[in-house]
Amino acid sequence: MKALVLGCALLLGACSNSALTVGLGQDSSYAMTHTFQSVLEQYKSGHTGTWYNPRTKTSGTVTVISTYYRNKRPCREFTATINGVYGTETRYGDACRYGAHNWRLIHF
């Protein structure tokens, strides 16, 4: 049974979307969220950002697949993985920018 479940959103701060890091501790959750926001904001399509928590031995990646515009907002198609104690979870989704450096999932 896989212990890590990726939910439906990933954001910094207290927004209505908050579950991509379900199953991760606070440090790993922060690393995943920070990587997600940074990759979507800064990386070109085809590039991958990684995170690793040596204390828990959890890690993950976020890869940008493509960029497009929806309602005049930049949006990114991506894949995300979490490598945990019980295996690897991979998810695919779309996120759009709302405000400065704030990416919200629109499809997951």
C-alpha cells in the first residue's frame, strides 16, 4: 500500500488548494511546494526541478511539459513525483499563475 498520496493542489501559503503534499512531513512538504512554485515560475518546458529531504529520505521532481495561456494567465502543464518509503507516486496536472509567483492547480 502506498503511504504517500498526491492530492489536488500545491501552493505556498494558506490558499484553498493544499493537498499535493498529503503524506509528507512539514519539511518535505515545504521542499515539494517550494520546488513546484520555483519550477513553474522559472524553468523552460522539458526541464525538471528536484527536492530531497535527507532526514526522511523522501524526494521528488517537478517537470514542466508545456506552457500556454488561459484567460490571459500563463499556465503550465507538468508532472510531479514523490519518492517515499512505500514507493513512488506520479501525478500530471495543469497550473496557472495568480499574482506574483503564485501557481494554482486548475487540473490534476
